[in-house]
Amino acid sequence: MTEQGIVTNHVELDRIAVQETLRLVRTADDKDWDRPTPCTGWTFHDLLAHMTAQNNGFAAAARGEGGLSAYWRVHSEMDDPAGAYAHSVASLLIPFAEHGGTEREFVLPELGGAFPGRVAVSFHLLDIAVHAWDLAVTTGSELRLPPAVWDAVLPIARRVPAGTPFFAAALTEPPGASALEATLRTLGRDPHWSPDDQEAPRPL
């Protein structure tokens, strides 16, 4: 497969993962918003606020406006978090499809610079796929992502520098681990994590 084919595949896999997060958010109910998540210190509501901001920021970056901080702002006090997230998804998909498979630079302030579109899409794919798992385990829902997503995400996860502030330290990977489990462990997540074993965090 050519490099461009790989890029196009990442854009499509990102779309699949984004749509799965939207499905999971739409199945959440009022009791879920204050549940703890695998993101230490974040409730389901906090995580969704972060994901909404990331979608908005990456959409802006795809349009050439990633350097504008307003697009990346996290709004912790969202009156309609599910609606705000759905809006961020709608804002993201078209710009990614149009620009995500090109060499156009995406300005990503959190990562300290500009990156080719193909690289930026891989960053978003990693983040959104892992957060899809976060949403699913937080609410006890089934995660419906095809193996192709995790096969694509695992090599990206393994390129994340040690000590990055965005993920916890890697956990030991058992022999024969699936791409999903290997991805989670590489990024410091326990595949057996459950909200029932956690203390409820304070909302941000």
C-alpha cells in the first residue's frame, strides 16, 4: 500500500472511531456524567469536554486555523455536553476528509508546532480511539470498533515518547496481547479498569 493509501485509511479509521464515540455519548444518561474515567481525576463530563475541544481544535487545524487558541478551549461547564460533542463531530469530519490526507500543515499548539496532515490525523486517531475505550468502560457499554482501528493505532501508540504528559507510563504487555490490549498498556491503561473500583473524582 502506498503512503497516500495509508493516509486515506487513517482518515477513514478516524471517522469510524469518531462515530463510535458519538454513539457511546448518545447512549449515556444522567447518572453517567459524574462517573470516574480511566483518565485520572476526570469524570465522564470532564473527558467529554476535553474530547469536544480536541475535535474543535483539530477541525480548525485542518482548515488552517489551528493556531487560534479559542478553538482548543475546554468548556468545563457545558449545559448540553452531548449536544456540544455532536456539534464538534459534525465540524470535524468534513475538514478531515478534505485536508487530513494531504501534506498541508496542521498547527497543533499542545504539541508545540505544525505537522503534516497525515501525521496530525494519526495523532487524532490515537486519541479518539483510546477515548472511545474510555467512554465504553466508564458506562459499561460495548465498544464497537473493528480490529483494523487497533491494528492502525498500536504502531502510533508505540511511537509516543516515554514521559509524555498526555499518557501514563507504559504497563507490562503480556505475550499474545491483542492490538487493543497492547495499545492500552503501551499508554498506561489497565485493560481491566472499572469505574466501580475507583473513588469518584471531583469535577474540574
